[in-house]
Amino acid sequence: MKIFLDTANISEIKKGAAMGVIHGVTTNPSLVAKEGHKDYKAVVKEIANLLPVAAPISVEVVSEAVADMVADGKRFYSWAPENVVVKLPMNAEGLQATRELAKDGVRVNMTLCFSANQAILGALAGVAFISPFLGRLDDIGHDGMQLIRDILAIYRNYDFKTEVIAASIRHPLHTIDAAKAGAHIATIPYKVLEQMLKHPLTDIGIQRFLDDWKKSGATNL
Ligand code: G3P
């Protein structure tokens, strides 16, 4: 399983990358706007420099016509060809743009997937990644994790190469359940990474070891 950070916050990406557990980053217009970034190109280049070589960075188009999606996608790709994966919406235009971009070897992450049928269409169009939004389904009383399981089962039946990104993750249990389901990737907010790392018994244990060591007067020199 791989973990991507779902953020456009440079300091979070720096911290996650330093731990060596981050294999990629997903951004979207809301995340970029939240950070107040004005220059998307500079941000993407900076992120690419922080991550391991060829780590995927999803960069989302905000255009709606196929020709504009393709043009934007190619421009994003030129910023960091080893890293950039173009994020396109799950609709007819997104599927068509996927095929056009594939001709130039540009990979697509199809976003805003809310059904297994959409995921089938994405895989048939040849997307490299599909992003089912499990948290947003949970928010409206549906079972987001069941969608992840369904998509994985269907993809296995036909040996589709599309990788499933469990997206819209809200808490650490989502990460565990996505891993148990066999999702290729979970893209998580930095807060969830911190929650995954922390355990009160670990903190208590570290403190106890330090206190006992001090009391003993022993040395490690
Ligand atoms: O990767 C998709 C993700 O950013 C959506 O998350 O929390 O806005 O539903 P959220």
C-alpha cells in the first residue's frame, strides 16, 4: 500500500516526506486555494523537489471543455513530466480528455468517483488512477468503504491496471479499512498521518524509558 498526502501545504509535505512514508501528493482547487497559492506551477515544482524521484503529484484541471482540459493537462505535465498526473473530473469530457492525453503519455487521476459504474468507465478509458471519495459518501449516509471494495473486486475480475486511490479520507480508521480492502493507495490529510502515528501508550512508554534511564545514572558513552 502507498500513502499520498492530500494537501497543497508545503510544510506538511516537507514533514511527511522527511518521515519517508509519503509516495505522492494529491492536490485539488480547494486545497490550493486554502493555502493561498497564486502560482500553481511553482507549487508543483516545489512539491516535486520534496518527494522521491517520480512520485506522482495530482494536478487538477478547472476547465470544462475537452480541448481546454487537454491543453491544461499538457501544460501541467510539462512542469514536471516525471511527476505530474492530471486530475480530471468523472464525466464524459474527462473520459475523452483522458484518451487524448494518453496519446502523449500523460497519466490521469480521475476524481470525484462515487459509483462502481463510473470506476468501470474510468478503467476502460485507461486512467492510471481512480479516486473514489469515501468520506463524502459517508457524509450522506452511504457506505464509502463498500464502494472501494466493489471497485477493487471488479478491477481484479478483469485485471484492470488502474490503481485505486481511497480519497476523501476523514480519519485513521478509513486508512486501516482501505488497507484491509486492498486499496493501492490512500490519500490522506496531514492530520490523519499524525493520528496514524500517535498512540498514547507509545508516548507513555518513551517517557518511562527516559525517566528510568535518568534515574539509573547509566551512560551510553
Ligand atoms: O482527494 C480528494 C479529497 O481532497 C476530497 O476530500 O475532504 O474534500 O472530501 P474532502
